[in-house]
Amino acid sequence: MSILLDRDSRILIQGITGRQASFHTERMMEYGTRVVAGVTPGKGGQFHLGLPVFNTVEEAVRQKAPDISIIFVPPLAAADAVMEAAAGGLKLIVCITEGIPNLDMLKAKRFLAELGSSLIGPNTPGLISPGQGKAGIMPASIHRPGPVGLISRSGTLTYEAVYQLSRLGLGQSTAIGIGGDPIVGLKFVELLEMFKSDSQTEAVLMIGEIGGQAEEAAAEYLKRSGYPKPVAAYVAGLTAPKGKRLGHAGAIIEGNEGSAQDKVKCLAAAGVRIIENPARIGQTVKELMAERQGN
Amino acid sequence: MLIYEFQAKALLQELGVVIPAGHLAETVDETRVAAQKLGGQVILKAQILSGGRGKAGGIVAADSAEKAGLAAARLLGKKLITAQSGGRGLVVKKILVEEFVLPGREIYLGLVVDRKNEKLAAIVSQQGGVEIEELSKSCPQAIKKEYFYPEQGLLFFQARNLAYFLDLPEASFKTFLDYLKKLSEFFLLRDMKLLEINPLIIKPDNLLVAADIKMDFDDSGLARQPEISALEDWSELSPEEKKARSFKLNYVKMEGQIGCLVNGAGLAMATMDIIKLFGGQPANFLDIGGGVTEEAVSQAFEILASDRQVKACLVNIFGGIVRCDLVARGLVASARKIDLNKPIVVRLQGTNEAEGRRILGEANLPFYFINDFEQAAQLAVSLSQA
């Protein structure tokens, strides 16, 4: 199967006429993803990349019935775009934009919760279900269909992990970037829960990093739920200094919270296989899966 | 973005919050004059962008203008290493000279974006002046929190709950509510991450005085906060940090010998971690980002190569949006310019990697190509120790 995205998904691109959005929309279509429309206020009625452009999400939904929206809108307008997608009835919204203010995201998340929409990101490469569709900006060529579910807070480190997995013959069911910001939508817990009941997914790889409590929450969930599938995790930032933001807005050790050491400790205590060497992510997942099959 | 205490106090004063009388001084003479004006008995507070100043000797009392001058002579130009400043410390360039506020009851007041609960929180404690995180572990009942949302702001009953918890004297009660209302509105209006008044002193005459203040703003909000952005002190940045900032590179200086140039924050952290794993020390965190230009790569590389602490460099690129050939061109351009005398281990993977390696290969410079992540890290470590 895969989670969240499959070959029947109908994609809407908000901000489709922008340079980045255009480039990545073409890549998604090349991959076979069914992109059905775009939205750019003021450009309704035009065609872009052969797709109809609408002024509003409402109109796009009426005409083309998309079920996932991908947002490439500048930071100060992006939260509004996220809420517009939710108000239009989209149940999954993927926000690629980096640099959205925290307070905007707090408002958007409450708005989405009321309407029952889920958010991936912001500040994410998006998600891909290899062989089925791609809703994001990751290089498609490194991915293979297969049994590993991947949840990550990072971009290029995810590509690195995927590359290692694919090279060892381990494909991915769905690979999701949850975003590098302090306030993001779906996190490890919700996605682990989805992978739990996905028949294609045999093991889950988590890629965490310093900052926040999402890995700790995942550890608690895994322990409490008696998670049935093997889980491995790499947490970046063991060498990170305190109080310094490392690239991602959310990657910062604040006070006593958010160190990689604490996260690793919690995850290990929850039975997660900890990957210490980031060059051996694929290898470790492979060994873990082999061990479990041996039992 | 953190701002200085004197800047934060000026912002609070505009809101009508009472702060101690004080003057900013940059020299010994200015300190003496300021102390004189304030009646001699003063507190000198080193202005650095870090907490934990007291323990590091950055806050000093003086009972005369002369002694204030002597203390300033010791403080100005001194490097303060606090628990939060990092090992290199921060140089004191300005001193806030303040009147001595008679000790009274000290309370803690904080407003924060609570990332875990995805709400805003107003936090108070009767035990002012302490480290609030430690207190929340050792004595959680000494703290009261009220969560609120940006749409409604802090509600009046919540402010009242906090005031009753603090058991404030009647004469301070209304002022406290007024402060909380203004501060919480300011917090939302200015895209803040953290606002702490610690301590807020209740003077014997029941006047509330904000004795120490910390303000941290959401970097992502700065684009719509020109007044706050203008408070940033670029002189605090090293020349390297300034260069990195102007080319939109995410750069953080560290203590080690291996310069790292990586695309993507996660991979950059992982690269530092693997260096440590094999017994080396990273000299920096550097994420060149997704929208990087050839010129920016070149500048980034120059920052590393000109760092005297750096003995070897590790370039780790996983090309996606960033093309390996663009990175290669940037590297060659800067290596030619700076008379490169350090070994550079290069790992190029992904978009246009072959073209990237060809460009580097033809440059006749001290590059080592290793495609394997682990071997690249091991080689960089051994070269840095040679």
C-alpha cells in the first residue's frame, strides 16, 4: 500500500506559477504523479505547464477535486495558504515553504484541527511513495518501492538515508519529511501509527535531530503501544552546541531540552535500534530486519 | 534573535513597565558619570547576548562612582564565558549602569512559545531570580502556567489566576494585571519566542520593577518586524559570521580542526557527528542551503580555508536541488583565489556528480575524492591529525 499518498492521489499546487513551484511540479508530473490543478491568485483562467490555474482553492476544488495540496507560497503568506487549503476541504496539506513565523503556524494548526485536515511540514521536502507518486521536492531517482517506512525531520539527510537503503536493495513504502521548523504538522507519533497498519511497511526508520520533544514523544508512544514493527533511528546533532540554531529553525537545544543525547536515550529505552554512524543507516536497518525475520 | 538587556528594557519602558533608573556606558568615564548621576550606589551589568552573566562575574555592585569606574575598567573588554555563551565567550563592550533597587520580594514572570504543547504559555513563580527550568523539575508546585492561544491572547481570568497564585499585595495586584496584559499583547504583536522578567521585584512600597529582562524573537518573524530587526548588533558577529550571513549561509563556528561544507542542515549535523565518531573535531557547522549560488559556495569555502584552526576540510554534498557541478565550480574559484594549502576531502553524490568531479579533477588542487561517506570522514580525520 503506502501511506498518505498513492497512485490515485490528485494533487493541487498552491503558488504554481512561481519558479521553484514550476520546476518541482514538472518533476512530480515526470514521476507520474497526478497533478490536477494549480492556484495563484490573479492568474485564474490561465494554463501553466498544461494545468489549469485557479484564483482560489475553492474554485480548484469545485472543478478538479484534488485531495492533496502542496504549498509553494512565500513565508509570510504561507499560513494563509495552508488555511485556505483546509477551508477548501483538502484533507492533506504539504507545506514546502521555509521561514513561516511560529505564531502563524500556531494559528494555522488550530484552524486545521477544527476542520480535520492534516499538515506535513512546513520546511519539508514533502513525501514520496516510490513508484506511485511524489508530493514534494526530493530527487526521485534515489528511491525504490519497498518495505521501509521513513519519517525524517531533515531534507538532504533523508536523501542520504534513502540512497543507502536503495543501494542495499531496501526500497521505501513512503518517505516523509515532517519539516525542520519548531511548529510542524504530523510528527513521528501520528506517522508511526499510520505505518503500523500499512501492509507494505515492514520496518520504520526515524531520522531525528536536536530541538523539541518529537523524538521523546515517539519513544513514549512506541513503548506504550507495544509497536509491532522494528524501528531504527538516527538522531543528528550529538556534537551540536547549546543554544545555537543549526540551519533548521527547529534545530536548537534550548535550556535543558532537545539534546540528541536525551533523544537517543529515550528511543533506546523504547526498544528502538539506535544508529550511531550516519554512513551506516541503510546497513543497520537491513541487519535489524534480518534479525527480526530470523526470529 | 536575542537582544541586549538595555534594548529590552527600553522596549518595556515604552509599554509603561517600570524599570530601574539607568544609563548605558561604553567607557570607564561614562560609567563614573552615570554612577554619579544615580547617587553612587549602583549595579553594573555587562551587556552581552547571553544569560548566566551573574555567575560569570558580569554583574557587579559598587557603592561609589569611583568604585564603579574601577569595576568598569575590569569589565570592559573582558571576555565573559557563561554557561550559555559557548567556550569562546563574549566580549563586554557596553555596561548598563543601574540604580541599586532595594531588595524586596522577587518573582518570576515568563511568556514563551511552548513548542511541545503548541500553545503560548504565561509562567510565574514566587521564587524569582532562579533558573526556571531547574525549578520546574525540583519544585514544580512553585510554578504556575496558563496556556493561551494567539487568536485570543492571554485572557483576563488567566492573568488573575497567576496574580492570585503569586499572592500579590493588594497595592501591586492591578499593576501586575496591567503588565501582563501589555506584555502578552506585545509578545504576539512582535513575534516573540521568549520574554522573561526575572526577577520582577515588588519593592517595599509595592511598586513593581522589572530588574532583569530577556527577550528572544522568532527569526522567521523578523521579516515583518523592521523595528526589531534594526536592534540586531552586527558588531557581535565575527567577520566570518557576517560573510556567511550576507550570503545566506548557515554557519556556526566550533572548536575543532575539520572545516565542514555541507548542503542541508541535517546532513551537516550528521557530518559533524561522524567526524567526532572517528576521533576528529568539527571546526564548524555549515549548511550552504538549497538555493545556493556558485559565488556563495566560493565564499563559504573561503571562510573555512582561511580559518587558521582548520587543518583539513570535508565537503559533503548530496545533490538534489543543489547541483554538484555548481558546488565544484564554487570550490575551484575560491581555491584559486586563496592559495590553498590544506587538504580537502570531497564527496559529491547526486545531481551532476560526474560533472562536478570532472571540474575538480581538472583543477589540479589538493582535492581527495571519496564517494563513500564513512571513508571520506575517516580520511578527513586522519588528514587533520597529520
